[in-house]
Amino acid sequence: MDNSLLIALLSAFGVKEIWTIVKKKMDQNEREGDKLDQLSLKVIGELKNKIEDLESKIDELILENTELKIKVARMEERLLKDVTKRTRKKRNAKSDS
């Protein structure tokens, strides 16, 4: 009977030690998972900020592009007016001759 009690105590002690080791491993994995989650959240936050910065830069470039299109249209209009004036002058000069 002493042997069976000893075997029972050793078995119980072994299970408890095994459970402690497993629990420590689970806790360690959970802490690593939390670190990864925090790192992921940090990376997501940084990427979100970069996206917002890029969106604002895109908006600025769209406005600049629109302004440049307007300037080009005005320059084209001036060129056309200048060309029409020149052709009128040439026609008038030819008709006077």
C-alpha cells in the first residue's frame, strides 16, 4: 500500500509539473501573441497615417494639375488670338498690295 501511495504521489506530482510547464508555455505564447498584436496595430497605424498623407498629396497634385490645365488653356487661347491677328494682318497687307 505504501508503494501505491508513493506511485500516486509521484503521478500527481508529475501531472502537476507537466501542467505547470504547459501553462508556462501557453502564457509565453499568449505574451508573444500580444506582442505581435501590438506590433501589428502599430504597423497598421503607421500605414494608415502614410495612406492619409498620400491621399492629401494626391489631392494637392490634382489641384495643381487643374491649375496647370487652366494656364495651358489660357496660353492656347492667347496663341490662337495672336495667330488670327497675324493672318488678318497678312491678308490685309496682301489685299492692299
